[in-house]
Amino acid sequence: MGKTSLVLCAFLLACSPVGSRILFQEQSDFTLVTVVEEEGVRCLYFGDLAEERETCIDQRDPDRSVFEYTALMFVGFLFQPETRTLLLIGVGGGYVPGVISRHRPEVQVDAVDIDPVVVEVARRYFNLPNSKGLKVHVTDGRRFVEESTQRYDQIWLDAFDEEYVPPSLSSRQFLEAVQAHLADGGILVENLHRSHPRFRAQMATAEAVFERVWVFYGDRSDNAVIVAGNRPAAGLAELLDSAEANGERIGAIDLIRQAGRLSPGASAVGAEVLEDE
């Protein structure tokens, strides 16, 4: 190990939480990828350990949603309970495909991530499923969408770099490509941060492309999940009915609770629409 690596390892150890241990650390072509474990919970970091965690999975209870947003994204199944095809852009540690594989095995998932190191880590350290219902593609998410001939019941966007959602995955042109790859009644589900300066612009961009946009806010976090589509309007009552009709849960995820996080008053009036740079 060279001097630079020794210094980096010393820095990571100094920054890691007390009682934790670093299981993996490698500089990929895109970012520094690190896996840290503390009391049975494994977390994925991009960049240094001062950055926010990208994924955490409880090895003792992999169905438990350590992060609020990972459960919140499953509101997509309230809009499309009969989902058979789902595209996920941003694999992270693979919590989402893991839950779907265990509890909605009839759903065919295409999972896309640009970083092969992240996919390797998801398999080695986070038990990313190796099932016939999951296909993992190592490529740029936008390129995958634009070149695909598949239509999906749901398309989930959960792709972040060290800073935020890449601009190429936020623009009107990209969302139009997403819209073109949705089946009839299909929906976009996107994880965002509501305190970020681009958040309202991202809402406005979704509103410029889709007929309807719903916003769900986390109770304990900065996360906001947007659902967008060209479909009939639905309010809290309709979402609760959908949750009750479909068993109220997906694994450990309480769909009734997630439906209750709908924010009908959220607005992006006056915000700019994001265009390709």
C-alpha cells in the first residue's frame, strides 16, 4: 500500500463513526466508494465519510427500511398495484430490488448503475439478489432509457453523485424520454431532497412534462418523493383504498403510513424548468 493510500485509510478511520469498521474502500472512475458496518448495519458512502450515506441495510433484518425514503418510494405501488415491469436507475446497495425480489417476485426489474464498483459492492456486501426477475445493467442511466425499446409500469429514479442528482437526469428532455418509456398508466417515482436549491425546479420540470405530479414528504428527513404520470387524479382517500386493497404492506413497508405522507399543497409555481445544459 502506497503512502497516499495509507493517508487516505487513516483519514477514513478517523472520520468513521465510533464502533464502526470499514469493510471496503475503493476509488472508482466516478467516486470513492466505501462500505462501513456498525452494529450489523452496513452503509454505502460516496466520497469521504463526512458525506451523507447512500444506502444502509440492516444485515439482521434486510426488509427494514433504515432510510425513510426507501420505504417512501414504494408509494409507486399504490398508483400501480398490478406492476409487472419496473426500471430502477441507481442501484446503491440494492435495498429496493431486494425487497421487490422477496415480496413482489412477479415484477421484472431492470436495475441500472453507471459505476461497476457500486454493483460489485452491492453483490458482495449488501446481498443484491441474483434472481431471474432482476437484470442489472452497468451503463449510464440516461443512455439506457434513450436506447431502450421497453415500456415500464414504473420508472424509479434514485441516482445521486457526490453532490446531488446529476443534471443529465433532471432535465425536461430526460423526463420526456422517461415518459416515452412508460406503459399506459405508468408512473415516474423520483427521490429528491427538498432543501436542495434545485428541488422546486425539479418539481416544475416534472409538472411541465406530466399531467399530474404528487409529492410525498419524509417525516424525519429531508427526502421528498415525487410521483408523476398521465393518469387520473388521486388523493389521500384513493391511495389509502389502494393500500387496503393490496394488503397494506410490502414486506416491512407500511403502505398506509407512506400514503399519509402525501403533501397535496406542494407547489412549484414560478420555478424554472430545467433544460439540458
